[in-house]
Amino acid sequence: MISTAIRLARVGSRSELAAAILMTLGYPCVMIAALLPDIWFFAAATAVTYVTDWYLHQRGSYLVNRLATVRAGLPIRFLLRQLMVVLLLARLDLAEEPLFFVAVACFLAFYGLQAPHGALTTLIRLRRTMPIVTRNVDLHAVRIPDAPPQRLLNRSAEKMLHLDIPAVAGILVAAETGQDAFGYACAGVTLLLGTVYTALLLPYVRRSQLVPSAPAVLKALDTWLREYRPTVVLYFSGSNESAYQGNMWLDTMAAVEGRPLVIMRERTLVPQLADTSVPVVCIPAGTHLMNLELSTVRVCLYPANVGKNIHILRVPTMKHVFIGHGDSDKLASVNPFSKVYDEVWTAGRAGRDRYALADVGVRDEDIVEVGRPQLAPIESWTGTTRNPIPTVLYAPTWEGWDDNPGNTSILLAGENIVRRLLDADRPVRVIYKPHPFTGIRSAKAKAADFRIKALIAKAAEDRAADPRWAKEASAAAAGHQAAKAELAKIETRLAALAQPGRAGGDEAEESRVSLADPARQAELEVLRTRWNDAYWRSFGWWEHRTVTGAQPKLYDCFNQSDAMVSDISSVVSDFIASGKPYAVTDSAELGAEEFKRQNTAVRAAVILSNSAAEVGRLLDAVSDPAGDPLAGPRRELKRYLLGPDEPTSMEQFNAAVRALTAKAEARNAGVAQRLGAQIEPLPDPEATAAGTGDGVAEKVAAAELAADPDALVPDAGSGAGGEATVAR
């Protein structure tokens, strides 16, 4: 019952649900208390609405944020509460008393202060917003002042509205005691605080406190680009939940040959970007991007097919490559849109065959097998379990954009899978790591995910209370506490390193101070490794666990597991790199043979029906590796899906970058030569007659132009997207 209520109210915990109920009931109680009238009842109900409203805002509750859509937003709720104070005074027969008029005047004046306060905070935010957000880009050519204190701008409207508390409290006390002077003083305190808060914002609208104009910032960026001369770009755009798609390529970009650059399009994704030494530029406006100085870029890599790709696909001087964000048998892996790219890079032969079978217009000669550089951290299976009992990872994918039952196992099989693992004859530890998109489209998927998490939590509680594990828990308690203490210390240091410069800076200030620091980068890498080790030591190897968020990473979960259950997604292809047993759910009930025929990655898997009755075969493969009939097929499938172990994936990737760079250079040189031929002047008859007009100078100039494509400049107004013309 409580779980259902939490899901329907879209709150994250029982405490949020309780706060939501109290707030919803609190406002009617305030009105009832005003009508009775009962000052003590009114004061208690008012206090409840203040506290619950504040708590839900602090937790970022979906419910309280959606109230604005039904005209019950935060300002309306505060106004309603103040009107109830006026109503209470009228019901107490104080409507003809000075206290009544002071209360009305105070609330009107206080609301009058909201306008300048809101205007100032909005103006400051707008004039502190640059057209770009950067990381590891030196913008010294423009002056970016420090950000205003975040305590003034963070949740400013909420803070301003809460300044009515002195007035409300003072007026209630005055109404009860008859000490009107106390009410007058408290009303004055509210107005004084509102005035001071508004006045504190004034210095930050001065020109010296604002960021440079958009043209100045873009000019500084172009200057930096001309100096840096990027050659390889990772272009990434997507929703707030898609940050992982770009993050998975950052280490590869750091190791790529040439001068890498990451271009992003959404400001909200920048804070979610993993720490990297690669220069990052977020350019939300398409017009700004299309006029950016990108003449030295020769290869552009795309991890996702999104509409905003068109803003850079139009640049002809670079070659465009779809690299995806995982290699799987999903339909997204053979999207017909992929034919707009010059090349499509896949992990192994399977990707090439997948496009051939799909026949979506991607030519075989445009497909390049480069392996999966991201898989280097995945440890190979030793043939024995990591701990005394096996650990099985359940990592389902999300529900997708349609209702195809084959998209995810969560809806039809998820709870069955988890129950069978938890109820297995031999003890098993279960790690559940759902896809970050789970539940963003389907309420049913979100509810199933919630129930699975509840199953895991209940099983963990039962195991903790089981005498069989009490001895293990007692013996390991000291080690767990030490690991948790170490974890807290590491997290504190990571938090300090995560934000270069002073705390509280906005994105403009962070763009100024976020420059690559090799020493800081090295320390971060060491701390992350230590964090991962401490995390897994902070609880028992027998404890069931739900893992969400960016840390620990999926590959860390791979390394802690002895087997995996998943769906048709790149997770399966990546897990195959470990050589460990795995199972895949046939949620669409195609039948094992048809399921294998349609999906390459499951050909060495234990195929599960929606009942998950076959889970025992997976556990048998873990407990008896020698008798595992799928061990050999897994090794063969690994090479087919992911390519050979030698040369390494990074070496293959760099070779592909070099080859495509050469094609881009050849194309640009050819265009330059043809353009040079078009503008070659007609022979001068008099010069020809004199024997000096044979066109040698023009031919030399054209040859020099062909040898130096950088002599080309964009057409006026066409920027990065227009074809080049010869500099005159």
C-alpha cells in the first residue's frame, strides 16, 4: 500500500510521502482554523505547511514542483497563507483594529518587493550567462569576473518568500496577546529583510560584475581554436539522462592521436560530464556552432543519432563517423540515419554483418572495425568465483521508445529473475544495476523497477538477520567500518577536486578556472581507483545490492560478478569481453532458436524465458566451469563481436582516425585545386605575344593552394558550415 502511494505520488521515500500528505492537509487546516477561529490550531497548521513545503523543496520532490502547473506554485501557496492570516484577524473581530491594517499593508508591500527582487535575480543570471560553457579551454582573452555569492542566487525566490515568517509569527502573537507593538515590529522586520535582500543584489548588476558580450566570448573561443588547431572532435548532444553516452568515450578521446576536442550542445549535461583533460566546449546555439572556427578538424565522431547532429554534419572539410554508444543487436545499432555519415565504426565483424542484413543503405566499404577501446578495464574470468558464493549481476536495459516486449526484461521477467536468483538452492549474491533511462517513458517499467529494488532490499534484510551470515558479518564489521571511513575521506577529497577554483562559482566562472591540471588529473585517477576498492569492501561479499548512479561504473560491477543476466543491448556485448557465463531474456517469447538467429550476441548465452526457469543452467556454469558447454562458443563470439585482442582496440581506433584524416586531407586538397583552377585568370593576349604570359605564376599559386588547404577561409556568413573559397 505504502509502496503504491509512493509511486503514484512520485516521491522518493516514505518521509517525502508523509511530508506531501501533511502539506496537502495543512492548507485546508489553516483555512478551517481561520474560520473557527482558533489561533493555536492556526499556528500549528501554518508551521506544518512551512516545514513540509521547505522539506519537499530541499528534496527536489516531483510532486511539489508540479504544483505550479495547476496554479498552486510556491508564490501562490505563500500568498494563500498570508490571506488566511488576514481572514483570521477578521474572524477575531480585529478588522477595525490597526493590527489588521498593518498586516494587510505589510503583506502588500512585501509582495511589492518580489518584483524588483525577481527582476534583479533574473537579470543577473541572464547577464552572467555566456553563449558557451567550457572546460580545459583558456579564455584569458576575455575578462570573466567572479560569480555572485550563491547564497544570494540559489533558490532566491524561495528564500525571499520565507522572509514573511517574522511578520506572520509576530501578527499571530499580537492577535493572541493584544501586544500590537510586537506585531508592528515583526512586520517591519519582514519588510526590512526583504529590502536588504533586494539591495544586496544591486552591486552585481554593474558592468564590472557581468560577463563579456556574446561576440567577445565567441571571438575569444575562435582565437583559442586557431591556436589549439583541433583535429578530432567528439560531438555529443542528448537528454539529461544520456550523459553516459558521451562519458564512455572520454578516455578514448584522451588517448586518441591528434588534438581532440569535445563539442556539446546542452548546458545541463556539462555538470554530468566526467572529469577529463580533453578540451570541452558546449555551444547551445546552432548559429554559434555553425560559425565556429573548425577549419583544422578532419574527423568528427558521433556517439548518438540526434537531430542537432545536422549543425555540424553540414561541414564538408571534415569526415563524419558514427561510433555509437554501444554495440548490440538493438534496432538502434542499424539506424537508417547512419547512412548520412562518411563511415560507421563497429567493434567487430558482427557490426558489419548486422548492417548488411538490415540493408538500410550503409555500404560495406564505409564500415570500419575498430574494436571497443572502453573495454580495457574489464577483467577476464579466471574460472573460479571471486568470493565464497557466486555473484550474479542483473543489468536489464530500459523500456525503449515503444512498447515492444523484447525491449526489456523488467516488465515481464524482471521480478521472476530476481526471485529465482534469491531463492536458488545454493546461496547467490545479486547485484541489480538498472539502465539509467528505466522508467522515463513507461510508468509500468518504473513500477517494476521499484518492486525489484524492494525485493533486493528485503532479501538483504533477511540475509542480515539470518544466523548463517551473522558470524561473517560480525567478523567483517571492523573492516566494513574502516572501508566506510576511508570512503568518506576519499569522497571529501574528490569533492574538493571536482570543482576547480572557489566553491559556489557559476558556469561562467567555472569556464574560466576549469583548466587541465596534470597533477590534479593524476590524483583524481588514483582516488577513483581507491574509491572503487573501498566501496566494495564497505559491505559483505554476501550482501545483495542495488547499484544506481554514475559510481560504481558498470564495468566495475562486471569485475565483481561471476555471471550476468541482461537483455539485448550493448551491455551483453561488453560483458562477453570478460568470458564469464551470461544469460539473456527472450522477453518477446520468440523461442530460443529464433531468438539466437535474430540476435548475434545471445548465441553463447543461456536463454531465459519470462518465467526465468532456466536460471539454474547459468548457476551451474558458474559452479562447474569445466562442464560449461558454452565456454568455447563464448570465446568465438567474443572475437566475432569485439574483434581481435591484437592489435589493441586503441591501436585500431587510432589507425582508423589516421586513415580517415588522410581522406579528409585528400578531399580538401582536391577541392582547393579545383577552385584554384576556376579562378585562374584568362591569358593576356599582349603578354602571351611577348612570351611572358604562359600562366606559370597562376599555376604555381594553385599548386601552393592545393598543398595548403588551410589557405581556405569560409564564405562570409557561412562559418564552419559553408564550403571554402579562396582567400583573396
